[in-house]
Amino acid sequence: MHKYLRAIGFSKLKDRKELQKLLTDIIMESDERAYTSNSEDSVLAEFCKDFAENIGIAVCGEFDSDDKFTYDYYYPYMRGTGISSEEDISVERHAGTESYAGICDDIKVGVSLIFYLQNMIPYVKAQNGNSLPIRGTTLTLSGLSLQGKIMMPIIKNEKDKQIIQKVSNNRNSLIAAARKGDEDAIESLTLEDMDTYTIISRKIHKEDVFSLVDTYFMPYGVECDQYSILGEILDCNKVKNRLTSEEIYQMTISCNDLIFDICINAEDLYGEPQIGRRFKGSIWMQGNINFPESM
């Protein structure tokens, strides 16, 4: 069973028989269905069913020439609500299944952001129609979490926030210039990192690390679309899985100036989430590519 089913309120599934019944119900009573031609003899299909607001399970597979559906895989999802990035996106197919990983080089993050692609059918349609690459796309990110803690915020007044924003904008400009080969920008970034390391090394003897580090975004584990994050909570609400009645927290997080939504089972979250506090935990990153309406 998919381990991230727990994040959307299915922590009590006992065995594969229960799972198979759940997947059959999703296929028969799906809220959304999407199809596209996969080859001359088969049709790729995806069935999605929500069990709470923006939270559900997708079942993917193929219809053969006899109109018989065979499911290949399923995954739990959370649909994001805002625009996380407007940078260029590249997509690669996974080796084992007809599923895809997206890669986005967003300056704000500092690493190549890899995510599990949610809207696989529109992408395959564009690929089959030789419409790629498509200009004007945006990216909506979301994450599922199995463990997390709520941390208190670092106290900042309005002047501190303005200084932090100015420093962040300046650093993003330097990174953009460095990517184009600007040697002065590369040197400035190197010196800045050395200064930061020196300051933190001196302060860490007397202060807690999380009073020095306001936010971070780092790869986590061996799978490339999982991350360890620490970010500020911008919005938070609690929903209930309509089938299992398990409670789930949905939060909008600002992490390294990247804004996205996450969800976590209430039983797996330590602390009480509130706007302004910080969320620390690991997530499985998913993404939805927003194609232009004219496509």
C-alpha cells in the first residue's frame, strides 16, 4: 500500500482486499475522469475522487481494444491552490509506470525542484500532439507529509521583514546573474556564503539553531521528490476525510519564498498549527502544471 495514504486520512486500511475495494469504488464513482490515446490499441485513463476538500486518490491505467480497464497504479494527492513558480519546467517519464516527474529550476529554492506530476493526462495529450514545449505555463505545488512539528516563529518587526526581503531579492538577482556566467556575481555569492558560515559558527555556541535558521528547503532521503522543510504557516484549516472521518490539517507554507500547500494527518502532527508559526517536517512534493487556456 502507498505509504502516503495515511497523510490524506487512510491510516486504518488493513489489507490489500480493503484497498482493492476502495480503488474499485473510486473507478466506479469518480469525481473526475480524463482520457487520452496511448497507442493505436489502448487509451490511457485517470480516475480521481476527492475525500475532503482538494484531497483524494487518483487511479491510473489503460483501456484495451475490448474496452476493458486495467489499473496500473494509484496515488494519493492534494491539489494546491496558488501559483508557486513561473519558471520553466521539464518533465521526464518514470521508468516503471506511465507516470511523470517534473523538474523546475526556481532561483528561490537553490536546488533543482523535482516533483510528482499530478495532471499527467494533459501533458501526454500535449506530447502526442507535438505541442511541447508550451510557453506561458505556471506551476502549483503541494505536499503530503507523514511527520511534522509546529515551531514558534522568530520575532521580527516590520523593519526586519523589509530588510530580509531586500536581502532575499538581492541574492536572487545575484543567483540569476551567476547562472549566466557573471564572475562578479559568483564571487559576491561565495563571499556572502563565507560570511554567513562565520556568523552562524560564532552564534551557534550560544543560540539554538532554529532561532538562527528561519526557513530551509532540503532534499530528504533517497527519493528525489521528497524534501525536509521548515517554513512559515500562512494559512491553516482542519478538514475531515468523508469516508474514514480522520482529521487532516491543510496548511499553506512559505518556505525560502516558495509558497505551496501541504496536508498531514492530525495524528502525525506534533503541536497546534496557527498562522505565523512554523511547520517543520518531511514532505512528498507534487505539482500541477497550469497550461494556458488557449492550448
